[in-house]
Amino acid sequence: MSSEQFPELEDTQELLQDVLAFIDENTCTDATTTSLSVGNHPKKRRSRVYSSDYERSRREKKKMERESLQNQIKQYETQLELLRLQKPSQKTSSKWGWVGAVTEEEEKRRKVEEVNYQLRGLLIQQLHAAQILGGLVMQQATLAQVQYYTESIL
């Protein structure tokens, strides 16, 4: 049997024990004994008895989960420490850091304005080309009309 089959077996055994305990608690020989037992004495809860393998595996699971959580805590503490170390360096440069940010933003704005200027130039060229083509089409249409009239007259 592989180790992967053991948890299913243990879970099945636990379920079977729970079912048997439930059946034992809810079965009675006759109605009078149940009425007497309910009225006079409170039922004692039956303690569960688990197999040693199940108990061991449960302890191991809890231990692994605890170790996993402790490792996560260590990782988060390390990340927090790194963030704390980075923060003071930002504070020292923050006094004059705004100058760098302003310079950077100004450079970005200048580049965007330059691109906009180039795009406007291209747009003007496109408009001129469209006007020229429109004029050529109009001339072509007029020439076609003149040619049609001259042919119809002749």
C-alpha cells in the first residue's frame, strides 16, 4: 500500500467510528428506558478513541502546518525589513527629490510636444494631398463633361 492510501483509510475509519458512536447513542432497547434515562440522568459523552496511526498523522499534519506558517512569518518579516531599509534612503533624497521628478516630467512633456508638432505637420501634409487629389478629381470630371458635350455636338 502506498502512503497516499493511508489518509483515505484513516478518514474511513474515523467516519466508521463516528457512525458507530452515533448508532450506540441513539439505539435503545425499549421506550421506558429512554424516558427514564432522559429524565433522571444526563447522558455522558462517549470519548472517541482513535488509532495511534491516525493520531500520529494528525500530529504530523499540525506540525507541518505550524512550520509552514512560521516560514511564512519569516518571509513576511524579511520583506518588511527590506521595505524599512529602502524607506530611509527615499526620505533622505525626498528633500530634493522633487527637483528630479519635475525635471523628468518636463522632459516627458517636451518629448510629447515634439511628437505632437510632427503629427500636426503630417496632418497638414495629408490635408494638402487630399485637396490636390480632390482638385484633380474635379478637373477630371469637368474634362469628362466637356468631352461628352463635344462628342454629343459633333
